[in-house]
Amino acid sequence: MKSFLMIVPDHPTLSALIWAIVLITMLYLARQPAHKAIHSLVATLYRGLRLAARSLMTVEDRMRIRNREVLLEAGKEAAERQIEREFYRIDAVVRRDLADYPALHRKMQDAIERIEDDYGSCTEDMELPSIQGWEKAVDAVAKIPVKGNSMVADVLADINKTFSTSYRDALEEYRQTCNDRISVMSKMAPVWRGLSRTLDKVSRNITDLHKRAGEINGLMQRYEEIQAGSDKAIRMLSSSSITQFFISLFVLVIAVGGAMINFNLIAWPMQEMVGGNSYLMGFKTANIAAMVIILVEITMGLFLMELLRITRLFPMIGSIDDKMRKRMIWICFGILLTLACVESALAFMRDVMAADKQAFNESLRRSMDGTAAAAVTTANRSIPMIAQMVIGFILPFALVFVAIPLESFIHSFRTVIGIVAVWAVRGLAFVLRLSGTLFRQLGTLFEHTYDLIIFVPLWIEKLVHERTHKHKADKLGVAP
């Protein structure tokens, strides 16, 4: 092979130069087909990438429309649930506070009538009592001459005495009447205070209804915007979904941490129940049993939340009649309570096993070192035991509420995945368009590079063309 390449024996430089001239000549002769091939390849790549980018943009439009429909439907359902909940609250307020309004109205009317009657009796004209005809009697007696007449003096004394006695009696009667009316007025005070409290209660109820009506009005406006599919509603729902996604994810991470603590709490004592050396599919049977207990607790919590109609993950459960639903609520609660008691007992067993292990280690150390073991007081042992039992009893009920962030995570996950998918498709379409443009420019670069390799023949060709053109111009007498 080496001798074949050596055209001129013992002259490798000359042979290489000859091969270079041959290759450059071949490349020069193949210049037009090579340029066409580069053009065809680049055009094919460019059009293929542009077509793929255009197809991805079509997919993006469809995904965006689909995400918009899903987002609007989810927002519409959430708004309907909120409006329904507010109407239920208003119904409860009306039933609780305003159902007895007719009786309350009659009570208020009776109190008002009593106040009016008492007020009317207290506002009658009151004048100082007077003795009828005493002015005429005094005038007549005053005209009688009293000089030397002792009888007239006695009569006047008797009249004075009688008049004074009658005046005192009339004044006492007036005072008694005033006291009676004051007593009536004092009896009116509890009535109008009670009426004032009743009116305040009605005012608070009406204010509460007015406030809830305002909230319903705001929810209805939001529902109308969602129904109309406005851009404002889309932005609001997208932002809300993303926020709910991260919040629910954070809460679920916390719930997973609680489940891990629960698992570590009951996994060790489960070995005493199912055997510590038993394995199932490569895992310890005790660990699998502990995980099954935790999963059953979470499942019962999901069912309990569905039966209480707090979440709506399973539509079939929501359609159960009320009688059966109440029975299932008690069944789920009973299972949860049983599992909580089992975990509390396992926590107690864990403490006993830990104490036995500690005593065994202490006995080994004492036998090896010959020292006395430190005494462990009952109080020091009972505190962690009670704490473990309480944690084992509370954690199953705490895991019940995982259903709420789980529902929020599932509903918001669809929206977030749709948004991320749209961004990914849009980015991929941009990369394809950029790649097409890059290949197009690379085709031009390849052409220039090809011409650069054969620049000597091209330069010679250019000189020949210029000389030929000049010769023709001189022959025709035309300036080149």
C-alpha cells in the first residue's frame, strides 16, 4: 500500500505533491455536483427540522388548548364547590338564627306594645290635687265679721284644720301616684333592654348574611369569568394551581416524614409478632407488615375523608346514601382506632424490648468488667414509654388528613404537568428551528471550505475568464 502511494520512488514529497494536485483537480472537476449535494443535504435537513418544529408548534397549540380546557373545568368545579359550601352555610345560618323569626317578631311586637302602654300610662297629665270649692268657702267666711264673735273664730279654726288635713291627704296621694308610675317605668327597663338585645342579635345575623352574600357575589363574579374563559381567569387559575402544587407537595413531604417515624416506631416490635428472621421477596416480613399497617391507616383516612365529603377523590363513595355512609364512617373510624391502639401497644412493646436489651448489655458489661450496673429509675423509663405510646396512638389519626393535600396535589399536578409539557415542547421546537438555521449556515460554510481547498484552480479559472472577457472586449472594441 505504501509503495502504491509512492508514485515517484524515493521521493515522498514529490509523490504527495502529485497526489495533492490530483485530488485538487478531482475536487475542482466535482465542484458543481458537490455544491448541489451540499445544497440538497442542507435543504433536506433544514426543511425536515422546520417541519418537525412546525409539527411541535401544532402539538403545543393543541396542548395549550387542552390545558386551558382542563384548567377552566377544574376552576369551574372548585368555584361551584365553594359557592355550594357558602349556600350551605347561609342555609345553616337561616335555619339556626332566623327560623324562629316569626315568634321573635311577635315577642318584639308584644314588648313594644307593653312599652307603649306603660309609656302612655306614665305620661298622663299629673297636677297637684286641689280641694273642690275651698275658694268660695274661704271668700264667704272672710266676709263674716269676727269681732266679738267667738263662733266665727271657731268655725275658721275648724276650716283651717280640715283644709290642712285634706291638703296633706291629697299631697300624700299625689306622691303615691308618682311612686307607682316610677315603679312602672322601672319595670319597663328590662323589657326595652331585652328588646335591644334581640335587635342586636337580629342585626348581627343580618350582617353575617350580608357578609356571606358579598362573598357569594365575589365567587359568582369569579365563576362568570371562568365560564367566559377570560385571560384573567386563566392567569389566576394557573397561579393558584402552581401555588397549591408546591404547598401540597410540602405538606406531603411532611406526611412522608411522619409515616417514616411511624414505621421506625413499629417495625422493631413487629419482629416479635411475625418473626425477625422471616423474609418475603427479599425484605423482612416485619418491615412489610409495618408498612402494610401504615398503608391501611392512610387508606382508611382517605375513605373517612371521602365519606365525610371533605375530599372527592372517589365519586362512587360520594354517591352513597346517607344511612350507609354513616355506617361506613363508624366502621372506618373503628378500624383507625383499633390500628392506633395496636400501634400504641407496639410502642409499649418497643420500650420493653429496649429495656431488656439495655439490661442484657449492662449484664454483659458487668460480667466482663466486674462493675456494678447503674440503676435506672422507673420515672426515667416511664417518660419515653408514655411518649412513644402517645405518638403511636396519635400518628394514625394525623395521617388521616393526608387526603386533603393529596387531593390538592393530584388536581394541581395535572395543571403543572401540562404547563411544563407546553414549555418543553416549545423549547424543543425552538431548538429544532435553531438547528435548521444552523445547518443552513453550515452548508454555506461547507461550500466556502470546499472552494478554499481548490482555490488554486478557481483562481486560475478566474484569470482565464477575465483574460477571455478582455480579449473579446478588445476584439469588439468595447471597454471591459
